[in-house]
Amino acid sequence: MIPNSVVGRVFVILLSATLMCCASALRAAISYALDPDIPTLNPTHMVRDRAGRVWLAERENLSWFDGHRFQTEQPDDGLGNITDLSIQGDRLLVAHEGGVAVLDLAAWRWQRLATQSALAIESHAGRLYLASDAALGELTLAPTLSLTPLTGQWPERVLDLHSLPSGLYGTSATGYWRYDLEARTAEKLRFNAPALDNGERYAWSMTEWPAGQLWLGFWDDALVRLDLKTGKHDWFHPQQRDTGALRSTSIYDLLPLGDRLIIATNRGLVYFETSCACFKSLNLPRWDAVDGSGVIIDDLASAEQPDQHGLWASVLGEGLARFDRNDFYFSNQVRVESVSGAPRGLSNNMVRALALRQNELYVGSYGGGVQMAQQRPIGQLWAMGEVEYASQRIEARYLWHILPRADGLALSTGDGLVTIDAEGSVALDSIKSARCAVELDGRLWVGTTRGVFRTDGSALVPIGPPAAVLSCARVGDHAWFGQSDGLRRFRGDGTELPPPRGPDLEQSSLIVFAQHHGTTTWLATNQGVLRASPGQDQDWSLDVENAAIDRAMSIAVDGSQRLWLGTSQGLIRYDPGSRRVDRFDAADGLFGREMNIGALLFDGQYMHVGGNGGLATFEPDRIAARSARLTPRIERLRVGTGPWARTSRLSLPAQHAPVYLEFASNDYARPRQLRYSVRLLSESRTGEWVSLGAHPDFMLERLPAGQHRLEVQVLANDVADSAAQATLLHLNVAAMWYQRTSTIMLALLTLLGVGFGFGSWRARWLAVQRATLERKIAEQTTELRARNAELQRLAVTDPLTGLANRRQLFEVLSAAENVAILALDLDHFKRINDTFGHAAGDRILQQFAGLLTSYEPKRLAARTGGEEFVLVLDRNAVDPLKAAQQILTQTRSLPIHLGEKKVSLTVSIGVLPSANGAPDESMRRADDALYRAKQWRDTIVVGIESDSRSAP
């Protein structure tokens, strides 16, 4: 049954919002600190090779990451304390206390060179240099690995080498040194800075950006920019003014990246941008959680295509973090405590309401009241002022909506409506739980959980039925309200107008609004995005703009007339002209993916979006579209228990061991969204594609003799036109000895030598041999066909229950006619798993699957995930409702014994009596019926058999 209570519907909506607030921690960029497979949380050196792998070093440990897996790597005799990493073409160079180790990445083979205390490796002007203690040598890789010492005058212990356009430099505990490689001398770099001992402080990092401008990072003296031509320097220090987001005096690494200089510090990441000549922050929200948190970024790495592969940072104590191009544009304002004179950030990171008044941005949060920011520098922490208003109840701090007014603000709070003007604040106590407000004809219209109210002097008068209001907007001279039972419009005198013409909005629709040039109004509903267009005599019409975008929590229009929608699954950008949809979440730089109702605002230049992780501010036109440049490759392979190798060609004996392969594709933003397929081609046949899903692993075994090639296809299932395909492996499988031409010729010559008299015997013997060969070939062919059939079966079968999987379900629905769908979900199944364990839960799933398997007549029984199942029935052979009731009764009677305890089991069923539309649409209606059945559990709900909506 479906609940009819308005209060019940509102409670479900609010409870869902509350649960979303309490979801797991959200973050910008991608952090691998919590990955259970990461081999080290304290990497000190990091590089990236041509294939896109990230190499990490920590003490004596070396590992690499390809987007799917972390793997450790060591030569057979191990490594000493690692002091530096370098990539030179297809070679990885590792400097350590025992010398230099070189890994050939193409052949995956190690070379060693023993030397004392190797400290740093750097390539300069086409040559390789190795620093060790107080010596410098030239390193040669081919034809053999060798080191030529360079005699001359060198400084004390060199910490690192830096190859820059103006020369080869070294850093030490007493400053920076420039090496004259022709004269074989070293000269200390000095400049007129008495406060820094003229540059002789503890030096740690440096770079040249642009040419002629040296940036010098010190251990505890912040950052210096030195002009090599004029000798003029600029000292950037947190205690000075105009240093923006630079809050650290320890600079560990510097990396030019386009028009930005990335700066790694012991207080996270900052970058210097040329467009504003200012420092901005580039941190995860939790790094800024407490002023002085001490997040140490030890090393940085990027790729030749930073927009594709991103910026990588090694974080002491947290392992690895990756920042994408959009991380530079999504500026996050997260909760920051006010300590040691620092500006105060958000008082609460659950942002619920946004408003703009006289260029002041007002931010309301769930429990944090209202704050205001006048100056809003992008990439820096804002100084948020508190908006004071009188209240005796904590619920007044729970903000749902902020309405700017000519003389102040109107706040919709959990304790009712509060108005603020120059004389103070006034709370209207006759209502509770105000959700939004609009001003019309000098009066305030308030939407609450008990309906719409309008001010009459100091009193609030109810208008219309007492249905809960979820959102409201002023559209022209009318007040529009999205209520739990649909959309309503009112004139200023309180007269209710008929709803706009068009699709009827379902009850309990979440309706939010955004206006477009004051003429077109966009509505976000659970039926998709609608366009409301005005006609004559205040007659409006509704048209479905895009039915695929549903359950939006907030909506706004940017300067390019694109729609931005905040949903529980991320921030969506929709272009009505091209109908392109882009979704952004934590992997693109946002604080998370769960947005809040109405917390979206465009101020003419910046878009502000609030959610359960804080507030993000960005320029909409600078946010790049979602893309994925996939480059499938074989990461490594091995035959049987042999060593791992990297090769594109493989020769195998006739009876070869299994070949294990691991793939990669270089898409680090959403590696779990990638889908792999493989196909084996030979001279005699073309194989079919076998889907591997999100698992980039595969095994080949018992290949027939001949030439084969393996093709791999990868696609990102959330990015259009992203599929990439390549032939990655060529295999040559040898023939059996009796299949070789040389063996057959030898047998013929031997028989000819015996004599013509044994001709008849020879003919019979050859016939027997030929029959044997044909039988063996036939057996191998039969076995291959059986294995292919088994692969096909596994691709469409759920391994636990033996039922069909979602893929087979949609194939059957695409070809079926006159069928009904039963969507089933076992009730309280999580409680069974939590109480008796997953093994017991698996046995119950198998027992319930047996019930579905035994039911006849049926077209198909499938498991679509977890405890969810689908039964496809022939409407000519069985009544769907009677079948659902029978399964409901049989489920209650299932004899389930877990140990000494008998467990009762119930199921919720959504019935679609006639699946006439496309499989996706039919399953959506069946799932909608199941969703309503789950609200009551152990019941049946019949879904809508046809969809009257217009095509998008």
C-alpha cells in the first residue's frame, strides 16, 4: 500500500535529507590514504613514467600505482635508503645509500651500480648527473651503467639537484649553488637579503618560472623570487601582507604547471597564479579543518598532459593525493576554527541556504545560523561575519532559506520565520519549520511543513491546503510553491491560480525553481527538468526539457544560460541547446556529491553551491566538461608461476600454462567507472567480446596452435564517446609434435624405405593416424566450444544464486512481448547479515532463488543486485498479481533455520502488469512500485503500466 498521510510523506523526505547529511566523509580531489592496498603512507619521493604510473619511494620501499592497483617493486638484492627518483625515457633511476639502481620499464629488468651515498639524480643538457655527499659525477646508462667522477671544487653535502634553463643548481644546508660544468666549479648563489643571510639559509627546493625568475624554497624561511638579471628579490612570508593563502614557512617542492606555480609546504598545497599575481589554496577540505593542522606535502609530480592525468602530491602520513584540473576552479570554503587571529570560516559545513544582498553573500547552515561574506577571494579562506538575531531556541539556527529584502533579511528556520532589519530581528512564532519565503505586494509569503502562510500585519494567515512546502519562488506577480501534493500558484490577494498546462506533477514531488531572463522558469522535479513558459492572461505551460535528470535538490542558471542542478549524486551542468549533461563530484574537485535543497546561487560571475561538505565557489565557464582519454595497455603478464613481464608478443608451447594478464587505462579520476572487454582473434576465426566489468584482469589457457591476437576495449560508463580499443598482445602457440610438417615427412620417408611390399600396411597405418589426429582436433574444438559456452553462461548468470543477471534480464526484456515484471526485494536483509553474518545471508539468498526458480510458468528469474530480484512472467499464462501473492505467501513460509533459531522472511514486491515500453523504462516503473512497497514491507504495489510523458 501507499501512505496517504501528508505528514508521513514530509517525514520521509526530511528523514532522507538527514541521512544524507550523515553520510561518509566527502572530499575534493582524490586521496588514497584510506586505500587498504597502498604500500606506504609516508612517501618521500615520487615520479611518473611515460605510461602514467606513479612511482613512490619511502626508505627502502619502492612501489607503483596505475589507477587500479598499488604494487611493490624491488630488485632481487633489495634497495638501501632511497634518496631520489628520476625518469629518463623508459628507465626508472633510483638513487639510494648503496648506489644507483636502474629499472628498464620496457623489459622490466634491473641494473645496479655500487657507489657511496648517492643523493640526487638530475638530467641537464642531455647528460645525467649524480650527486653523492660532496662529489658530482656524470652517469651513463648505455651501453653499460657507469659513473665518471667530475673533479673540481664542490660544496658541502648536496641535498638535491635542479636542472633549470639558466643552469644546473644544487641545494644544501647553507643555500643554493650553481655548477659551472665546463670549469667544474660551484658558486654560491647570493642576493641582497640580510634577513635571510643573503640567501645562505637552509635551502630545500627551487625552480625557474618563467625564464630568468628563480623561485627559492627554504626549510623555515618561506619563499623567495629572484630576478637573475637585476638581482631584485621578493620575499613571500606568511607574516607579511598580501601573501593570500600562503600560510607556511617550510617549502618542500616547487612545480610549474602552465600559468601556475604549485608550492608544496608543511601546511598543504598553495599555488601562485599569474592572472592575479596571488597565492591560492589547493587543499582537501580536511587539510584545512583546523588551523595549524600540519599537512606535509613532500613531493609533487604531473604529466605531459596535466588536464588528463592531474597533479599528484605525496603526503606524509596520508600516502598519495591527486588533483584534477577542476580542483583549481572549485574553491571550497570548509569549516575552519578561528584560532591565532585567523579569519573565521564557515560555522557549520552543512550549507542549506544562500542569498545575495548588496554584493554581500549570506550563507545559512544546518545548526550554524547565518553568516555573511563581503570579500570573497577565490582560493583563500573568507572572513565570515556572523548575522545576529534574537532567539531562545536552538532550532532557529537551522536555516532552510534566506530571502533578501530592501530593508534586511527574512530567514526561514526550524523555529519559524525571522525578519531582520536595521532595528533588529523579529520572530513570528505562530508557525514552526518555515522552509522558504517570497515577498509579494509588500507581504511575506511563507512555505512551511504545514502549508502556505501570508503575513497580515504581525500575524500569519494560512493560504490553501495544509500540504508541506518544499520550495518556493516569485515568478512575475505570482507566488509559486512546490508542495508535497504538487505545484500551486497564488496572486498577491491570496487567490489560487490553476496549475500550468502540461504534465501533471506526481505527489511528493520535490520542486525547485530557477528563472531564465525573467520569462522562462525552470522546474526541477522527480519527473525531470521542466520548462515553464508564460502565455496570455497569466496562462503558463509546462514542457519536459530533460526527463533523465531527476531528483534535483537545487537549480540555477549561469551567464551562458546553462542549468546547474545540485543532486544527491553530484552537481549536474545541463546545456539546453546541445542537451549535454556533465556531472561533477568529489573526483572533479567538489567537496562531495550530496547537495542541499535550494543551496545554489549564481551572482552574475560566480556560482555558489552548498552541500553536506561545505560551500564551493567557482566561475562556471572555467569548469571543464567531463572527459576520459583512455589508453588501454597490458600492465603486466606472466605464464603460469613465472615472473611478471611486460611484452606485446608471446610464444607459447603447445601445452602451455595459463597466461595471466593485468590491464590499465590511465583514467585516474574514476577508475572504478571503467568497463573492460576482451576478444581473442585467430587466423581461422573471430572471437566474441567477453565483458570483464570493472575488473582489469584476465586469463588465457589451452589456446590452439597458431597465431592469435588479443584485443582489449575500455570505456568510461559515465562519459559519452569514451571507448578505446587496441590490439595489445600477439601470441604464437606451437603445434603438437605430431602436427608438425617435419614429423610427418620423416614418417613417410621411413615407410618408403621399408619397401613397396608393405604398401597396403602403410595405407592402413596412415588412415589410423589420420583418424587419431582428426579425433584429437575434434575433441579440442569441442572443448573450446564448451569453454566459450561456459564463458557466455557466466557473462549472463549471477554466480551466487545461479539466476540470470541484469545483462540477461535486459536482453530478455528487449525481445519479449506481452510480459509482466515482478521486482522483489527481501525485507530487513541487512539486519540478517549484521546478526548472522554474510555466509548465512548468502544461504538465504540461494534458498529464495530456489523458490523463484521453481515457480512456473515464468519467462526468467534474475538477481539484479544484493537482495533484489526480478521475475518476468508471460501474461497469457499467469496473472501477475496472483503470482506476486503466491510468492509473497511462499516467502513467509520458507523454512529458514540459522543454527538453532528459525528466521522469518518477507519480501516486498513491485508489480508492472504490462511491460510494453523500452526495458529501461519498464524496469524504472517496476522499481518505482517496489520503492513504494518497501515503505511498508511485506506487501505488493502495482506500478503504472504506461507513461504519458512527452519524449525529451
